Amino acid sequence: MLRVRDLGVEVGGRLVVESATFTVLPRDKVGLVGRNGAGKTSLLRTLGGELEPAGGRVERPADFGYLPQDPRIGKDLEGRTPVTHVLSGRGIDVELERIEKLRIAMEERPDERNVERYTRAEEHFRTIGGYAAESEARRLMAGLGLSDNRTELPIGVLSGGERRRVELARILYGGSEVLCLDEPTNHLDVEARDWLLEFLRGYRGALVVVSHDLELLDEAITRVLHLDRPSEAASGHLVEYRGTYSQYVAARAEDERRLARQAM
Ligand SMILES: Nc1ncnc2c1ncn2[C@@H]1O[C@H](COP(=O)(O)OP(=O)(O)OP(=O)(O)O)[C@@H](O)[C@H]1O
Ligand SMILES: [Mg+2]
């Protein structure tokens, strides 16, 4: 569950979100919409803990999956493979790296001690479900369109788009109870996008998603938070609409007509 109370989000001295209060319950699927530059990414960064709130508070669970609009995989991680990186979503990477080191040691010096250490580590990996985890990680990456022959290369040689897919796979693999995704279908081809939609259909946790993909919004969400910030100089406010994205568009149009009539 994600609980937001009286939250303020400030960017460049402007309150792009002013005193927002909302709760995202398990199974809630929330679409966050608003014009370009309204402050959706800044709000999500605050929910994800990347940006300090200007006021109020965010209570998020310990296992929380956050995909930034422009995710970066740290320089220090460029040597690891996509498989290892995705497995790090559940801490299994540590075990994988351990047996990899022991395997290399065994190959360099195949004495009794090294063979035994490797064998024991490999057995442990099997017992904790490491191999099943590895095939699950590969399944997610394949679904997101990362070809199989790229999953064992160092991350450093992957393109920006490939890294983004690896990062998304890691977050989906993490199995968090709350997912916050900032434009997750950007840079995905049609097949990968359809795969992601199918994944989100089956996802049982809570979801907050920013997207311009109308089909995703209509299929994947049950509630809309509209970040209303009419101009660069104005503060932003969250307005909530129940229902699918299409229902939100109709309700919003009605609200705007009513406001226009009141202004006359
Ligand atoms: N690092 C920054 N420093 C100063 N201003 C910023 C910074 N990042 C974003 N902004 C400004 O803050 C406002 C909100 O930007 P944000 O990226 O949160 O909007 P958005 O709704 O996600 O937009 P988009 O739909 O284009 O992704 C914009 O006016 C933007 O120009
Ligand atoms: Mg954005």
C-alpha cells in the first residue's frame, strides 16, 4: 500500500504538486496523467524516494518497484550481465556471482578443494531455486524484446534501449507489492508493449503508471489521477477520477464544460 499525505513537490522553486493526498491500495491500478511538463515525473520521483518532498509525507512499502522515465544503470554495474542484474531484483545475483567466481577458480586450478567449493555452491544455488529464477529472468527479458544472445554480455555494451528493457525486467522480476512506472512502453516495439500489457493484466499488486499509451491506460487502470497544472507559473493539483481512461476523458470534458459555463 502507498499512502500519500499532504504532499508537496517542488521543482526549480515551483510547487508542481500542492498538498496531494491519496492512497493506493493493493490491486488498485492508477493512471497518472497531465500535460507535458505538468510534473508527473517529479511526482513519481518523489513517490520513489529520489526527490525529497517539499512538504507532507509518503509511506511506501519496503518492496517497492520504481521505473524512472529515464532509468540509468550505474557505471559500477556495467560489468555484470543482464541476467545477473535482473536477478538482483530479488537478491539472487549475489549467489550467481559467487558460483561464477568459484567456477573460474575451479577452471584455473581444478584441485579437489576448488572442485568441492564450486560443487557445494552450485548445489546451494539449485536448492534456493536459482536455476528457476534464472529462466524466469530470461523469460521476462525475452518478453520485453531483449534477444537471448544479449543476456550474457556485459551491460556496458548494451544500447540505451536495451538497458531500459533490462531495468524494466529487473523491476518486474522484483515482485513488489507496489509498482510505479514512468512511461514504461517508451522505446518498446509493438510485441514487447503487448507483452507488458499482458503482464500488467496479471499483476496483482498496486500500480501507479504514467503513460501516453491510451490502450495501456484503458486496459490497465481503474482510477485516474489528473495532475492539473494549467501553466508553467501555476501550482499543480491532483484531481481524481474513478474508472477507466475513456471514462476519465468523458468526465474531464464535462468538468471543463461546467467550468466554462460558470466563467461566463
Ligand atoms: N532538474 C530540473 N530542474 C529544473 N526544472 C526541471 C527539472 N526537471 C524538470 N523540470 C521542470 O519541472 C516541470 C515538471 O517536469 P516533469 O518532468 O516532472 O513533467 P512531466 O509531467 O513528467 O513531463 P513529460 O510529460 O514531458 O514527461 C517542468 O516544467 C520541467 O521543465
Ligand atoms: Mg515525465
